[in-house]
Amino acid sequence: MRAYFKFEFIQFMFNKKNIAVYVILLFFACFYALKIAPAYDPIEKVDREEIEARFLTREDFLNNVVLDENTYPLTRFAAAIYPEWNEYDKQRLDALAAGDMKKYAEATFNWYVYSDNMIFRNGKDILYYNSRYYTAGNLYATEDGHYAYMYSASRFDGYAKGDSNLSINVFEERTALQTLQRLLHSYLPLILLISCILFAADIVLKDKKNPSLIKGFPISVWRSLLVKGGVALTGSILTVIPLAVGFVIIAIRNGIGDLNLPVPVFSYKTKAFTTISMGEYLFQNALLILFWFFMLISLLLLVSIIVKNEFANLVAGCVVVFAEYYYYVRGLGYVKDIHWYPSSYVQVGQIIAGYREYLNNSVALTLKNGLLVMAVCTVICLLLTFIISNHRRYKLL
Amino acid sequence: MLELKNIGVNFSGRDILKEISITFQPGEIIGLVAPNGTGKSTLMNVIMNYLRPNSGKVVFNNGLEYSSKKNEVKIHQLVSMMPDQSDLYNHLSGRQHLKIYSSMWNSNPELIDSTIKALGMESYVNKKTGTYSLGMRQRLCFAMQIVSDTQIMLMDEVMNGLDPTQVEIISQMLVKKKAEGKTIIIASHLLENLEKYADRIFFVKNGSLDLIEDIYSDLGVNGNMVIRVKEGTEQLKEKLAKAFPELSIQLLASGVTLIDFPKNEADRLESISAFLSDNDKPEFSVGKMTLGDLYSKYYH
């Protein structure tokens, strides 16, 4: 087994397609680190001028407003809510002026809690979240703003209570670890899963090019498939190496961050955020991605021994990964058991962060269920592969 | 020990192998000779279980059969087949190929260097096989099988693309392996070379394995002499047949006319010689019937 693993691994590393995947990932990592990451413009940023402008406008309003029986109700409402709101903005400005990041985090936490409470609960259609949430065609702008404010509140609460070194880069989630967290929340899982599919698509069928060399090896088909799966898994895990180059570049520019930094996690059950540490968040992501790799590789091994066509492998892998795009509608989870579909767990970072629960109004799209679904699918695929490959008449080549 | 029991292979209603039953012993080199497409490779594929026979079974040491996948693995520890040179990994070196085979069969790693030396591969073994000539690739394939060090070795056209020196080196190596107790089955067209080291040589015809000694007897040519006439023609053959109706006369595809006659009738040589001179064919050779002559007669 060990010798066969070494043999397969050498072939894997010499495979031009696999080398191309690693090179593309390296290019992507460098391009992202050098071009895209520096241009990141978060909605919830530390913008002293914006805070000051808002504070001064409201301060001016509060200084000049006359409240009597003729005052318009909305003016009365503004006069009632602005003092506390402005107090938080003032604390934020003072903290920034003093360079006291802890105090800024505390004040910002209070600001987000208060703002969300005002906008979402008391000021619907009167007060608005940051205007950048209200993009054309977004029917869920208020919900997005609500999620972002709750998320930010939880995040800043974590910063205020934690021991991590705080900075503007940390507040704007620009450090290397936070950039990784943001990427896991968007396209990084897809990139990793597609890489895994590309690695596994030909791991069995490449042997068709060298049959007489391999057919007589003293190893059973089942064991050779397990080794091939192991090699594809190792290769998929090794994608972290080219991606790490981008991570290092961002770390040099914006700092590495801290594994104790808080990462907010939403629970649909409590309709509230709690925080976990960055280390735990990354571990949970890695775990679910690893289970995804298990599932995809076992599926592709099964398709390889049945259909014996690389294109069929690519199609099967891509269908599983991209199927969510065919059925996903925001809120669908409320009416359908999508938590039993493996493809519902493609957005790994969003699953861990609870964002998928929020989008689908579902309590079921959790890490635990994701691992369960992946494990069940993997076991089914491997069981079928075992039965077929051990059939006396079955020939792989 | 390798035993074939009533092996039958049938493709589209045509019998490729018919009820073959034979036993091959350790320390024996077996030669398989036949024109292309007569079943030599099929027989080897059956022994390796790459091809499931329609009837019969292959039995190895202690009654081991291809009855399960587990047994197949055990058997493949004992028996190996020489890889095809076109299947080599062009991006890997010869040495890497040898290491792969050595580690897969868990054989003595020292065999790698000793085989490289014995086959004179030192100058190129560390280069990628994509740069090798046909002969170099063939030598590497042979070396890979030697390095696997299995009890039974199957070799299909092992001498293909090799120069006479290399053929000699490999022949010597085969004899050495035989002395070590290996069972070696070789399919080859180099009949004279095969004759040097093979313990038993079989011709494959109509799905059967025919031992050459039996063929000599069956054809009544055991101990016969042969006259080989270069640049023979159909007319010459007809004239000879008319003049010597009791002799077996054959015109080969190479243009050689083959006349065989019993050794004890050597006096005929004079009359045949005179006949050939009269017919403007003074150049001919006389000798013992070789395996090549027998092959020509058998497959004529």
C-alpha cells in the first residue's frame, strides 16, 4: 500500500493538469493578495469623516430643534433617538482621536446595537442602514443591513471583550486571517472543491494509458482505489501551499491577525449572534471542506469504475457542487428539506457562520448536519465502490 | 508450479485456445511460438487473469486459483508479465520505473543496480524514458520484470527491437533466472535464440499447444536433412516435385525452397544436387532441419 501510494503520488505530482491547477491557484492567490485585497472596500468601515459628519449634523439638529405641541411626530422621534445615538458616535470619535481601539470597539458595539434596534425595530421606512445595502434589484436590502449590523455588533463586542491586538485593519477585517475568513464566506470553498474534482477526475482512468505496466500489480482494485482516493485527498489538501503565498503577502501588508479574534456566528434558533474564535472558525471550515473532499473523491471513484469516462467524472462532480444554483431561492429552506442535499453545504464559510440559516430561515443548515450528510454520502459511495470492485468478474482496466 | 487445466477461450465463436491442459515446473523456460494472432498473448492474459477463460482454470502453487480478488493479489505476487514498452511513463526515468516495480513486489532493492549493470543500462537509466530508443525501452521493460523477481515470469516478444548483443545478454540472464528456479514463459519469433535456452518449445496452432518434439514425430521429419535453395520459384518447386515425388518440397514466403529428406537417404543428395545444377540453381545449402524449418513446414 505504501509503495503504491508513493507510486501514485509521484504520478500525481508529475501530472501536467495537476501542475496547471496548482499554478493557477498560485496565480490566483498572488493576484488576489496584490490586486483585489488592497482594493477591498468594506461597507462597515472605520470612517472618521462619516462619523463626524453624522455626529455634527445631528448635534446641530439637537441644538436647534424646538419641541412643542406643533412639532411634527418624526421630528419628535428624531429628537428622542439622536441623543443616545450621538453619544455613541462621540465616544467613537473620542476613542479614535485618542487612539484607544478598545474604547472604539466598545462604543462601536453599542452604536451597532442601538442603530439596528432603531432602524429595524422602530424606524422601518423612516431610518435606513448604510446606503450601500440598497443596491438595484436587492429585495432584501433591509435584511442584509440588519444581518450586517448584528454581525458587526457581535464582532465589536468580541473585540472589546477579547485580548487581541486591535487596529483599523482588524476592525475592517483586512488582516490575513480575516481575509481568509471573508474568502471562506465567498468563493474559496468553491475553488477548493473544483480543484478537488479536477484532481480526482482522472486519478483512476489515467491508468488506461499504461495498462500493461499497472494491471499486474499485486494490489486489489479496492485497495488501489483507496490509495488513489488518498492521493487525490492529499493533493487537494496541498492546495493550501499555493494559496498560502497569497496569505503571506496579505500578512506582510496588513498583519496576520489573531487566532483568538472573534468570529460572529448566527443562530436562527435564538435569532442572535454568538462569537467563536478565529481558530475554531477555521478548524470548523477545514473540517467541513475535508468532508466535502471525502464525499467528492468517493463519488468520483464510484463514477470512474462504473462509467469509466473522465468527462462523466467532471459532470458528476460539478453537478453536486453547483446544484444549489438550480434550486436555491432565498427563504427556500423554510419550505423545503434542503438540508439533506449535499449541495446546500457548498458555501462552507456561510454554513459555519450561520449565514445560510439566516438566508433560508432554517435551523437545519448547520455544521453538524453538513458533516452528517457528507459522511452518509461518502459511506454510500464507498460501499457501492467496494461491492463493485470486489465482484469477481469486475475488471478496472 | 503453474498448471493450466482445460483452458478454453472463444472469441465470437472462434476457438482461440482449446482445452489446454499443461503444467509448467520451477526452473523451466517455456517457449511459445506461433504466427501473430494465434493465441500466445491470449494464453498469457489468461495466466494473468486479465482475460477470463470460457472454460478451465489456472492453478498455482498449493492449489491457488483466481477464485477471488484476494487470491488474485496473492497470485500476482507470484506471477508477473513484462510490460509493453509503449506503456512506460515518459516523464519518469528508467531507475524510477525499476524502483516502482521493486517496491510494488517488495523485492530486494539491490536487484535494481545489479540488473542495470547486467543489462548495460548505466549510461541512460537516470534519463527520462521519453528520450529512450525502442531497444532501450525494451531492455528497461525486461529489467522491470527481473527486478520484480516473481516466481513465474511471462514475457511477450522480449527480444523485440534488440540488437544481437543485447539478445545474447538477455538470453544469458534468462538462463541465470532459470537456474534460480524461476518459471519463465516466453513468446518469441527468434526461434534459433529460443532453441538455445528453452527447455520446452510449443507451437500454438488451432488453439492447441503442440510440443515441437511431437511435431517432429508427427510430421515424420525427426532427424531429417534439409536442402535450402535460395531464389526458388514455383516452377522449380513443380519440377522438383515431378522429379522427386517422394520428397517434401516447400516454397517459403522468403523465396527459399525447402527440400527435406530422411538422414538415412543421404545418397539422394547427389541426384538432387545434380538436378539443381541442371536447373541453373547451383547455390544451395544442406543441413539439419532447424526450428525455423519446422516452423515453416508446420505453419505452411
